[in-house]
Amino acid sequence: MQEVVKKGILRLLKDGIIYPISDSKWISLVNVDPKKGGMTVVKNENNNLISTRTAIGWCICIDY
């Protein structure tokens, strides 16, 4: 997960979306959420069909 955050932060820095501030008293929280893909249907222990979403990647969310 740390590598996902590092790559995401470096991409945002390179694109000029965010920039570093070394003397700020404020911080921004970083969340990593799964990107949802298509639906998958699986059977549970009672042989019932259950639909689930599959994660296809990760999304970096910075709370300003």
C-alpha cells in the first residue's frame, strides 16, 4: 500500500496538482480506496448466489 501512495503522490506532484509546503501547521489526510470493477457472482456456504464487486486498482484520495 505504501508503494501505491508513493506513486500516486509523485504523479500528482509531477502534474502540478499538489505541491509541497515545508512550514505549514496543517496536514492533508491521504486515503487509499479500491477502484471498483465489474460484478462477479459467487456462491456462499448455503449455495446462494451473491454478487460482489472486484477491485481493479487503487485510488489515492487526499482530503484537503
